[in-house]
Amino acid sequence: MRAAARAFADAGFAATSMEQVAAEAGVTKLIVYRHFDSKEDLYRAALERVSARLAEEFAAAAARRHRLGVAAPAFLTVAREDPAGFRLLWRHSAREPEFASYAGEFRALAVRAARALLADRLPDSTLHDWAAETVVAYLVEAVLNWLDHGDPGRDEEFLALTTASLQALVRSWAVAGE
């Protein structure tokens, strides 16, 4: 699955062949077809794998941490485990006509989770949707940019800065919305 995510993230869905996926995985195309009926099934499975892992990590982080500190660690954990899968879900799938709806549905799920976390912190309910969309967009881009440019040895610093930034945003929105 990780090999498929790497191949699809490198070249896109249309330009990636099952032969390329097999080569990336170090197996034959026949092996890939034993597990997946089509390239679409494989791409969808790669998206479902990373999105399920992200939901699992988010739930685990929520059980361990303060509410506003759950998202960044969950996102970064999954991004470090499967960078290509994370990029595929958040960057590439939305641009693929066959998978844009899946990407949109997962993003909407993330926005609903953010909205639930923000609802009691923002007194002006008309800001809830905007704030949730903004938080998700910021967090996704922050993690993607950290994957591209950050030092893994400084992940804890990244998490502290990102969490503090999100908390400052929410505090400022709460004050401005009063």
C-alpha cells in the first residue's frame, strides 16, 4: 500500500501504471492484481488506509491530550509513518477526478471534527464553519510543508509551534467574536 501511495503521489493516478506500482513494491504485476481488481481499487485502498489511520490516531490522541492539542500530533504521526499516503490524501486525491469526492468527504469529516472542538470556544456560532475550515487548512498545509522542508529531529518543536499557533488563533477569534 505504501509503495502504491508513493507511485501515485509521484506521477498521479492517470500516469501511474500497475507495472510501476508493482516495481515500487518489488513484486510482480500479477501479485498486485491478486489483491486489487483494478488501479482504481488500489488507489482507493491507499486513500482508505491513510484516512483510517489518521482517524485512529486522532481518536488515540484525543484520549491522551487536551482538546486543542490533539490534531497536530495525530496528523504528524500519520504523515511521518506514511508521507506519500498523507500527501496522496491531502494534496493529490482532490485533483484526481475519480477521487475528488473521497478527498472532499474526508476533508468534510475533518472539518466537522474541528467544528466540534471549536464550538464551545467561539461565542459567535456564525464563525464555527469558517474557523473549522481555516484550522483544517492551516494544519494540513503546516504538516505538508513540514514534511517537505522540516527536520524530523525537530518534530516536537514543530508540534509545539503549530499547537501554540492554533491556540492563539482560536483565542483571538474568541475575543474578536465577543
